[in-house]
Amino acid sequence: MANIQDIAKMAGVSVATVSHVVNRTRYVSPETVQRVEEVIDSLEELPNFIIKKRGASPKDKKQQILVFSTDIFHPFQADIIQALQEKTSANSELHIVHVQTEDLLQTLSSYSPTNPKLNIGKVLLLDRPLGGSLKIHSSLKPSPTIIVSENALDFTEFETNEVYKIISDNYKGTYDSVRHLVNHGHAKIALVHDCFKQDGVPDDILKGYKSALKDCNIALNKEYIIESSAVENIHEILSKREPPTALIITSETALLQVLTFLNSRNLQCPDDLSILCFNDRRWFKLFNPALTAVRPDVGQISDKILSYIRNDTSQEKEPSYVPVKLHLRQSTSGIARGPFGEKAASVDSIQITEQEVATVRSKKPTAVISFHYTGAAWMHLHERGIRDLFNELGISLLAVTDAHFDPEMQIKQLEGLMALDPDIVIAIPTENNKTSEIFKKIGESRAKLILITNVPHGMEQQDYISCVSVNEWSHGRLAGSGLGSTMREEGRTRIGMLSFDSDFYATNQRDTAAHQILVEEYPDLEVVGEEQFKDESEVIDKTKKLIQEHPAIEGIYVSWEGPATKVLEALKELDREDILIGTADLDYELALNMAKGKNIKKISAQLPYDQGKALALAAANAVLDKYVPKFIGVEPVEVTQENLLKMWKRIFHESASKEIMEAVKANPYYLPTKI
């Protein structure tokens, strides 16, 4: 039996070269590889070290798929090779032969397999344009050729139609990434990317970035397109007074530069900057926070490669674009927005000192409140939070009115309240159009106007001090994820959406956030039907219509608790109480349903008492003539059956009713906790 020294002598090469050819541990010229392989194929019996490596004898040779890569360290190419090896490892008839080369054109023109009959296909992994015409070597032509790239290339450089083209759809990946960030409230989105062009045409990533911004009505800022290699440009753009709030990064080197910069400035991801990366590396999910990433679907690509090789019956002249996947992790976060697109400030930004409290008390300010409706706990808790803090601040509350959802009544009530000449007016509009003029007049008066949740049409930011609301973005995401996670846990997949058809930016932002999280973060679920309602009185009929048109629905999202109770009525009438409900805000009926383990498992709930105190704090800052952010968002909380009693007390500042307590305790999994 010949040994490695014999093979080296017969091929006229060193022993080390034979080892590198057999083990593929270093680049060896194609001519040398061919000489060594010819010697090995001429042997009657293979040495053990070759049998162990190849897993076959000359009489039991595997069919080979030749894979030529231009950069083995490129994540995309390395993942494709690994996927192909994994998919063929269980097949005793197939073997991946990998050839690494920096000059693919030269390698292909000179490469000659030892036994062309065994080569059933060849794969060319590209990471850049070749810059020259590709003529497939005659020895390779009998088998299919598949060109794989993560970027669209100018395929006119391949002077043959006898090829398949598979491209990772980075245009769509970038487009979806920008839309994802925009839907999260970001408008200042930078792209850190080494762009290459073909005949003046930008690459797919850059085209996807520009197209998405255009479709989202966001003006292109050329400063936000940064070359990955230009470290100084990355630092410069992030050091601006109003830097980008989100980065899309396509280079691992640039990513490390950004993370180093954030660390040096004591900035946090995603609180100060959201980051979304291309080429999902293994360490991305181990980083803190785990990095959201766009990842080529290498499984689908490798399946398509093998399909082309096994079924080479017709040529596909047009490239096949394979979708990419957006892996959502913790490095991107939403920005709650006010009615003018302003970023929501936290309540922490309006806290005042003991000395400032004394100053407010010395001024003896007066205030009035105009509610759209006081017949619900939400308004009572707002008023209670306002009153409690006003008492500490020495602010006299002159009057509180209830418009019963009647714009004309609210206008008259506001006129009466203004006759009291208050220093502070706190109000929530019953409607955004009819009440616009009276609110403008208040804005022009000496009174400090602070709005709850909504800003009437026609008003500008200078017309009021601040608008205080729940962080609607977080509110919608909690409501959506509550439904999505419950459906996933229970093996359900089909969702119906019942959203509010209005011009209230707050509710629209909530519904948008809920829809987005269900679509993006629960791809295994499907939104099969959607309806909108203008008034709660429509909800029962809209629910019935939704179920009748889509009887397979297993879960319904609805905008807030009032309509949710109507959905429960409709489901009872339809005998479909098997359907889950996800919604925002807690009331007695929904809490009792949750306590009994019925349709509602998780809810996002506002903290109206805390929001009332935030309104009072905004008023105090205004009295002190301090700057007050134009939009202040109070974070919501998630309520489940497990924490229902505790959260009820936090939200309503009282213990839950005996009926709710008994229903919770009847749950076999109930664990007593200190409330």
C-alpha cells in the first residue's frame, strides 16, 4: 500500500503539499491539486489517512459538488458552505469539494477535476463583481453552474446562459429594516455601508435604504450614508447635536467601532441609539443587548442549490431572489411620538426639588380641569393623581367639568372655566375639530394649557405647554405581544384585528404598534382579517362580521377595554368564547374574565393615577417657567392572571373586589403573594 511519501514522490511535490491537498488546509494551485488527485486516483488501494478523510475508496466514489468561494471568512459564504455540508453529510452519495481562491476567473479557466463524471454541479460564491467575463472551463460545462451572491450583480459579465443565479434579497431586507425602524418611531436613520456601484448603479442595500425612506416620506440626508471604513465619519455623525437615533450597519468592523464609541461616551443601546446589523454573527445574540440582525436564509439558498443540481432540466435566465430574515432582538427599541413627531420624554425629566415646591406654593396658582367624560375609573384616577399632587404643591383646583363626549357642551364649559381666570388649564378634547377654536383661544390666553392624550387640530406646539399620555408605542406593543405570546403558547395561529377608525394620533400609534409586533415578531401567526370601528356601538356588529367572514380566527386584538367588552358580548352571542382577546387597559369586566382564565390572558394597562401626577408636575414646571417637553409618555404595565391582584392595586390604588379575588384564588396554579 502506498504511503504519503510515495504519493508525494509520484506527483513531484512535497509531503506537506499532499497533506494540504487531502485535508484542504491551505490554498494549493489547481494544477498541483490535479497532479496529486491523479496520483491518488491511480492507486489500487488508498492509504488509511485518505480513506478516513474521504470516507470512500476508488471503487465507491461519491458524486462531487464543487464549491468555489472568493472569501471563506465572509459570513455569507461560510454559512452557505456549512449549510451545504450539513445537508449532504447524511447522503452517502454526495460530497462537497470546497475550493478557496482569490482569483475565481483564473481558477475556473485552469481547474480540471480528476474525474469530471463525478462532478454533478458547481457553485460559485461571490462577494463582489468579478470585473471580467466568465467563461466556464470546458471540463465544468457538463454539470449545472450556480452563482450565489448576497448582492445583485451585473450578470452580463457571465458570457453564458448555462448558469443559475441565486441572490440574497438584500434590497427587500434593507427596505424592511428601514420600515421596521420607522414604524418604531425613528426618522433619523443612518446607513453604515461600503457601497459599490456597477456602471453608476448603487448596490441593493443602498437602493433599498433610499426607496424605504422615500416611501416613508423621510427626506434623504446624504450625511447619513457613511462608508464603513471611514471611522472618523462614524464618530462625527454620532457626535452631532441631533445624531441619528438608529443605525443600519453592514460591516462587523464598523459595528465594533460604533459599540466602542457608545462605550466611550457612556451611551446605551438601544436607549440612546438603536442598532440593526446585516450578516447575523453567532456572537450577536450573546451581546448585551442582543443585536437585531438581517440574516440571509442560508437554509433556503442551500436547498435551492441542491434542487438546481438534481433537477437541471431547464435554465432559469432571471436571478432567483431568496428572502432574508429579520431577527428581532433587544438592540432596537421604539420611540413613542407626540402629535408633531416629537420624541416622548419620561416623567423623570420633569421632577422638581423641594426648593422648587416651596416656590410654587408661594405663587398660590389656581387650576381647572375639563374632562371629556368622567364616567369611568380612568378619569377619576387622573383627577385623583392631579388633586393629590396639587395639594402638596399648593395649587388650588377651582373646578372640574364633564362634557359627556359632547363637543358643544365642552366648548361652553371651557368658556365658563376661563371666566374663573385660572393660571392652569388641564383638558382632554372630546373631539379634535369642533373644539379646536376654543383651545386656540386658551392657548393665546395667559393660562398654562396642558393637554391629556390628544392635541386638537390646528394647534401648534407654541399653543400649549405639554401633552401628557401613556407611552402609546409601548402600550400597543404590550397589548400585541400579550395576544401573540398567548396564542403561541396555546398553539394558535390566526388573528383578527379590530382597530379604531379615527384621527386620534394616540390610538392610531397604539394600533400600529400592536399590528407591527404581531407581524414582525410573531411570523408564525397570521393576521387573516381586519375591521375598523368609529364608535363603540359598532363593535358588536363589526366583531360578528369579522368572525363570519373569517371563522378560523382564534384570537382578536381590539384597541381598548371599552370595545373589548363589546367583543366579549359578540363572542358570547356567536358561541365563540374559545377566541382569545388582546387589548389595552383594565376594567372590572375584563379583570374578572382574566381571573376566571377565560378569553383574556394578558393586557397592557395604563397607570392613570401616575399620569395625573405627571400632569400636575407639568403644571408645576410651567408655573416655575421651566422648559417642559412637549410630549410626556408614562410607561404602561403588563397585567396577567398571575399578577392581577397586585397590578389592580397599583392601577386603581385599592384592592380588587371579592369576586375577582376569589376567581384568582380558584386557579389551581395560584400562588399567594404579598399585595
